Amino acid sequence: MKTLLNLGIGLLAATSISAYAVTGPDSYELVQKGKYIATLGDCTACHTVPGKPLFSGGVAIETPFGELLGANITPDPATGIGRWNFEEFQNTMARGHARNGKQLYPAMPYAAYTKVTREDNMALWAYLRTIEPVHNEVETNQLPFPFNIRMSMRVWNWLNFTEGEFEPDAQKSEQWNRGAYLVQGLGHCGSCHTPKNLIGGDKSSETLKGGELQGWMAPNITGVAHVGLGDWSEDDIVQYLKTGANRYDIASGPMAEAVENSTQHWRDEDLMAVAVYLKDLDHEHDKPQPLAADEPAMTAGRGIYEDRCSGCHTPNGEGIPTLFPKLANAPLVNSREAVSMIRVVLAGNRAGTTDAAPTGPAMPSFAWNLSDENVADVLTYIRNSWGNAAPAVSASEVRKQRETLQDE
Ligand code: HEC
Ligand code: HEC
Ligand code: HEC
């Protein structure tokens, strides 16, 4: 009888939260907790248009299949989620099923949020009930045919989605588990940092090993040396997520937004947990073998390097601190995808022309005097010399980038 009774009270508590604005002695703390969870989940990124009321929807989200808009998730009964109850919200976070059985698109990152505990979702729900209701009709589905058919997402889910709350690993510390919970769940870091298959699902064997977004590369953030965060200390990671910069890198583009909306507001102990978890991922990494120095692409590339590049980057790729970047044993150079490097060589880099350093060193553009083949060879050479090892670059990859740059 006792368990039944407890269950009854639990259900009662859940319904009272969902049916009315939150009241009672614990409500303030619950709502504060929920507010922090919304920050961890970065709900704002997709549900608040800058300058418009909180969570009133309408943010455009580009996907390879077309555009979606973030929904209005204020408690407005007509255009928001005012008529929902907690179970319907839980269903959305855990399965991507919205009210009345509507199947959401995975642009709403339920594939990650499914890891969030029911308890955390209750707090999040309590907080969402306290937001100012805003009347704003949003048609989220802007996709072209056939992607606009929600039924097609059932197939997607069947192929790509594994439902289930995060399960702690008893072999690991509490801190590690907290980091894993945040990275895999609320932080949805994999939605950018995990490579995707053709229909936009995660390649699960390559979790956090670097993904391509529209025009951006979200790098490998596992603790692996050579291509990932192997050289970064835990404090370096915390500093990057807290401030957007550290001694290795400055966050730009989508990551700058993630830092601004979300990670800069995370508690230090949560950032440290994330760092501990990331550093522990993929420690057993086989460094790939570099291509042999006498391969045709390597000898051709070497000639071009000595002629056109070594004057600045030095013959052994060591560079000159603060003037010419080091190419030897550098994560960017070793990354699996060469898109960023190809771009720099074709277009040059005008980063030197800031107010602080108006005539700072610049990387010249080689688009006009190196062929696609030349660029491929010199990059293949750099990517396989002085301790580097990475896949060869092909002339067709270079041609593709050249065409993209011409369109810009
Ligand atoms: C990366 C973008 C993104 C993030 C981050 C995000 N959402 Fe969403 N969300 C969407 C999109 C897009 C939709 C609409 C999907 C559709 O119509 O299929 C949506 C839909 C929803 C819905 C369903 C609304 C309805 O009327 O059907 C709820 C509830 C929701 N989101 C809550 C949240 C919460 C809570 C968070 C933070 C923990 C969050 N979302 C974070 C993109 C996002
Ligand atoms: C919306 C997409 C997106 C999300 C979500 C995202 N990132 Fe990133 N992240 C990026 C991009 C893009 C870069 C590269 C930024 C640049 O080039 O300056 C990046 C860079 C980083 C870097 C620097 C890596 C390096 O080698 O310089 C770290 C560390 C990082 N992200 C951690 C995280 C963590 C932890 C999360 C989850 C809490 C996360 N990111 C969520 C897109 C994202
Ligand atoms: C006149 C000096 C100069 C020459 C010649 C030069 N570079 Fe650069 N290179 C730079 C500078 C300066 C940067 C840094 C630009 C920035 O980030 O703003 C750079 C950046 C790069 C980067 C990006 C490195 C990183 O970690 O961000 C690559 C790759 C690169 N150069 C390759 C080459 C290749 C290949 C050649 C020859 C075809 C070459 N460079 C010739 C000065 C030069």
C-alpha cells in the first residue's frame, strides 16, 4: 500500500505543476533550477529571436534539407504551449513527440535531450510555466516537399534515434558522469561536433570527432592527441567555454554564439566536469601513418612548399611565433577534413588587418597562381610532414572550394 500511496503523491505533484502556475514552498527553488537547465540546454538559441520576447519563437534554423523555425514555447494557450501538460512536455524532450502526436523534426535536438532526467525536465517545465505568455503564431515547418511530410521522420527515428535517459557509468567518477550527462544531453554538443550521415543522423562510431556545418567545421573535441584536445589542459577547456578564448584558439561563428548564450553562464564545476569527460574520451588513438615522402604528390608538394611557402612558414614548418603559424604537428593541419586549410590557401587570410594591427602579417591568396592540383599537392605534403599525418587532399576538393569562394 505504501508504494502505491507514494506513487499517488508523486503523480499529484506532477499534475499540479503542469496544470497551474507553480506555487508552494519548493517552487522558487524548482523554478531557479529549471532556469539554469534552460541555460544548459541553450533553448534560447532556437526559440528566442534576438530583441524579441523570451522563447516566443521564430528563429530560422538552416538544415541541409531546408529551413525550420523554432517554435513559440511561452505559455500562450493559442500559439505557445499553454495548453500542454507535463507529460506532453516530457514526451517532447524524450521522444520528439509534440502534443497530439505531432512528430517533431530532429532540428529540435531531442536525440540529445532524450538523455535528460525526468526530474530535470520537471524543473525545466516549472520554469517554462513562469515565462511571460506571448501571442506569436509560428509555422515551424518551412521545408520543401518531400521533407515537409512529418511522417518521414518516423523512418528517420527508426534509423537514427535511440531513446533513453542517461545512465551513469559506475566505473567512472561522479564528476565524469556529470560531464557526460551535460555533453550528451542538455549541452547537445554532438549536434555540431559529431559527423552526420547522409540523412543528418549522428555517425555514432565517430561521436564528437568533428562535424561540418553550413560553412563551418566544428572540430574534434575528444581528448585525443594530434587532431583533438590532447594538448589542452582541463583549465584550457574551462577557460574557452567560459570566455570564448584561450591560448590555443578563439571561438567564432556558431561556437561564439554557444558560448555567449550558454556555456559562459554554466557553473565552474559543470564546466570542469565537461573538461574531465572530454579529456577522457578516445584516449586510445592510433595516429595514422603519414604518406611516404617519395609519393608523387609528396615530392610535387615539397617543391611548391619550398618555393612559395617556406619563406614565411620556415622550411621545417615550425613557423615564427606570433608572425607565421606553426604547421608542424598542428591540430588544424591534421584534421580529417581539409576544408579550412584549402580555404586559407585559396583566399588568404585578412585576419591581420584589425584596428590593433593594421599592417599585421597576412597569408597571401594563391588562387591566381596555383592550380587545383598544386594546392592539393602542397597541402598533402604539409599534412604528411614534420610529425603530421592526415588524408591526402584531392584536386577535386580544391575545385569545389574554389567554386564556392567564387560564389561568395
Ligand atoms: C538547435 C535548435 C533548438 C534548440 C537548442 C531547442 N529547440 Fe525546441 N524546437 C526547435 C525546433 C526547430 C522546433 C520545431 C520542430 C518542428 O516543428 O518539427 C522545436 C520545438 C520545440 C517544442 C514543441 C513546440 C510545439 O508547439 O510543438 C518544444 C516544447 C521545445 N522545442 C522545447 C525546447 C526546450 C525546452 C529547449 C531547451 C532545453 C529547446 N526546445 C531547445 C529547435 C530547438
Ligand atoms: C551550434 C553548433 C555547436 C554547438 C552546439 C557546440 N559547438 Fe563547439 N564548436 C562549434 C564550432 C563551429 C567550433 C569551431 C569554432 C571556430 O572555428 O572558432 C567549435 C569549437 C569548439 C571548441 C574548440 C576546439 C578547438 O580545437 O579549437 C571546443 C572546446 C568546443 N567547441 C566545445 C563544445 C562543447 C563542450 C559543446 C557543448 C556544450 C559545444 N562545443 C557545442 C560548434 C558548436
Ligand atoms: C608572406 C608570408 C606567407 C606565405 C608566403 C605563406 N603563408 Fe601561410 N600564413 C601566413 C600567415 C601570416 C598566416 C596566418 C594568417 C591568419 O591566421 O590570419 C598563414 C596561415 C596559413 C595556414 C593556416 C594555419 C593555421 O593554423 O591557422 C596555412 C594552412 C598556410 N598558411 C599554408 C600556407 C601555404 C600552403 C603556403 C604556400 C603555398 C603559405 N601558407 C604561404 C603567412 C604566409
